[in-house]
Amino acid sequence: MFERVVDFVLNLGPEVMLPIIMLIFGLLLKQGFNKSFRAGVTIGVGFVGINLVIGLLTSSLSPATEAMVERFNLNLSILDVGWPVGAAISFGTSLAPIMIPVIIVFNLILVALNWTKTINVDIWNFWHLIFSTSIVYLATDNVFLSIAMGLVITGITLKLADWTAPAVEHHFGLKGVSLAHSETVNFAPITYALNRVQDKIPGLNNLHADPETLRKKFGVFGEPLVMGLVLGILIGILGQYDIQGILTLGVQMSAVLILLPRMVALLMEGLIPISEGTREFVTKKFPGKEVYIGLDAAVVIGNPANMAVALLMVPITLVLAVILPWNEMLPFADLAVLPFTVIWAVAASRGNIIRGLINAIVTIMIVLFISTNIAELTTQMGQTVGFDMPEGSSLISGIDVGSHILVFILYNLLDPSNPLFITAIIFGVIYALLWYWVRNDIKKQYAEELGIDKETLK
């Protein structure tokens, strides 16, 4: 019975359930029915628009990437089957329905204890948090260890979401929002460390190629409208499309760069009264306490700099897959999710496309390492939960699966006999040190907006 209720809620999707959740939030915050109802429906409409544009991106980009793979005759032993394999593993165990309420309760407890400021309402993407729970349970059949792993990942992800919230507000323009997508935000310590290094490199530290600068220098050719057109045409040429296909893809990518920010603006129109009501309620009831609403990272991928870097990374990712000695995975289905993968590569540089591209290349190098080394486990887990394996594929993985740095580290620390045990220790130590090193960098980056004296952060 309980499992059927959870499935029913998940099947409704964010377009239906988020308006209901936000209506309840608004009423609890004493925003009134009319205001709360309008805000909830507007948020739902915004998510419908965002998903429609992402659908356009996926349906347009997937054939182009397939054409590039065929043109360059790329042949690697592991097939990227996309994020569905991760979702199938996550929701394929009996623990999955239990973990959803457990994560919600755990999140609220951490908020009450002031361990986090983020209330994550993005339950449809809890599968990223449940991913570790499921693979540990399928591998060990240990319920308590599996749940503990899932909650550790959740706790770290919420702290990362808190830490990056100032960038979500002041770079992406989403006040009172944080992004608790574990497979995206777990790259933030790495990309902010790269940004700090780039600050010290002569020449590179003076290059500013954000969309606003490009617009000033190149006029209409620096606008997202034309950037999308040019990048779409480039991908079409690399895929050996005919002239009609090239121009169509160019216009479609231009549409994506223009429409996504407008759909996010619509979503924010509905979210603002709820966010402000939350802030007023918390300030009144708990003076000095601050709360963020955790949303799907889809709300920020339409940033022009982010989309420009993501589209440039499509052919670059294929090149990296061929030349990197540690990679055995052929990027394919998940190339369309690169706008999610590179979010913090670009945000760390505050929209500087040149730095963002460098950060994105490093990000994908890490992703390809993890996705290759987790392929055997991913394949076994996929078969166990009945994932529909592609015909002729012996090993499967994905860019999204390979983006779970925290899962890779912590899972491989469970068994000292694991060949990746030492690698996981090294990864874990480096990751922790990088995060500690850049712990104040986001506040420094937005010190003026936050009203903070930079000297106090040294």
C-alpha cells in the first residue's frame, strides 16, 4: 500500500505535485489561498515549460551526437545508456520507497538542528540520493549500512547546497533557492579550486568571456540568440547533416538558449511569494535562521554561459573519450545532459565561458574515469533490477552515473579488498582538502552583494 502511494506521487511528476506542495507551503506560511494557489500553478506551468525545452534539446541533440559517433567511427567497449540506468538501480530495490520519507524526515531534522538551511522539495530527483543506498543494498544485502550510506550522501549534498546557495542567488538570480542535485553540486569544490588556480595564471586571469562582455564586443553575434545558432550549426556540420538539417539544428539550439531562461523566469514568478513568505515566517519564528528551498538543477541550466559551454562540450567530450587512456566508455545517451553536468564548471567562473570550458573539460575527465571504473558494477546492478540492456552491449554506464563523485568515493571505501579502495582514499582526501581550501571562495566572490568584508574571510 505504502509503495503504491509513493509510486502514485512520483508518477504525478513535479508539474502536478509541486503546485500542491507549494499551495500547502503558502497556506502554512499564511500567504492566503488566492496568492498561494496562483504561485503553485505558476510554478507548475514553469516546470512544464522547462521540461518542454529540455525535451527539444534532447530530441534535437541526440540524433546529432549519434551522427558524430558514426562519422568518426568511435568504438569503445562500454556504452553510455544515459541516466535511466541510474534511476532504474535507485528505484529497483525494496528500500527505495522507504528512503523517500526517510530522506524527507532526515532533511527536516537537520534543518531543525541548524546543520543545513536547505529544505529539498525536489523528490523526483531523490534517486540521485538513493543511488548509493540501492547499490550498497544490492551488493551487501545490509539494510542498515545501505540506509546509512544514503543518509551520509544526503547530508553532504545538503551542506554543498547551502555552501553554493549564494551563487544560485547572485549568479543565476534565484533568491532563496539552493540546488541539492548530488551529481552536479558535488563538483563545486573541484571547480572552485580550479577557478582559484586560474586566478593566478597570467593572461588567463584577465580573460573575461561572459555573455555580457561578448555582447558588448561583438554586438548581435555575442547574444545568446546567435550563440545558440552558431553552436547548433557547428554540431550539425560535425554530424555531417545536410544544409536543411544544419540550419534546423542551429535554430533549435537558438530556441533553447532563449526559451529556457524565460521558462525559469516564469517559475520564479510563482516561487518568489513562497520564498519571501518562508523567509518572513522563519525570521519571525526563528530569529537569525535562514532557509533555502532545494529545487531541480534544471532551473539554472538555461543560463546562456552554461548552455554555450555545454554545447561546446558535446564534440569535446567525444574527443576526450577517444584520447584519455583511462576511458573505455563511449559517450552517447547522456550527452544531452551535459548542461546539467557543467553547471558548477561555469558558475565557479561566474559565467566566464573560457574558464568554464576549462573547468568543464576537467569535470568530464573525472566523469569518464568514474563511469569507466563503475561500469562493471553498473552493469551487474542494472541486470539485477531488470534494466532493459541494449542488444549487443556487454557493459553499460553513463555520464550521469559517472558524475556521482561522493557515491564513488564512499562506496569503494566499504571494502578494503576492493581494487579501487586506495583510489577512493586518495580521491576522498583530495576532495576534502579542496573543499576546505575554497570554503570561503563563494562568499568572497559575492562579498559586495552579501555585504561582507573580504578581509574577515581570509
